[in-house]
Amino acid sequence: MDIDLEVDALGLLCPLPVLRVKKRMQTLPSGATVRLLADDPAAHVDVPHFCAEAGHKFLGVDGSAFTIRKA
């Protein structure tokens, strides 16, 4: 899978990982794939919730790497 943008939010606590990826995704075209690196335990709840609320597709998580497809 090709990743269009990788956002490093390692070491940041809730809600900063979601806020950082939200801001960085704004300029991407629809369908772009984003990988968010986040080690905050709350990210496992926050990232899927953010995707559902914003209409993005949550593609999954592998350790601390969350993959999102922009709506």
C-alpha cells in the first residue's frame, strides 16, 4: 500500500495525535492514504472515532501505526 503522508505523533498524548493528523490531512486530496504514528493508548479509541466522525475510512492499526484513507 502506498502511503501519501506519514504523521509522527509519537510521544504526544490525547487529543494531540488526532489534532495533528487532522491538520496535516487538510491539504490532501480525497482518497489519499495517511499513516499516523501514535503511541498514546487512547489513540486506539480516538483515531477510529475521528475517522467515523469525519467520514474517513479507518484501514487498521499495526502496533503504533494507524492507516487512514481520506474521504
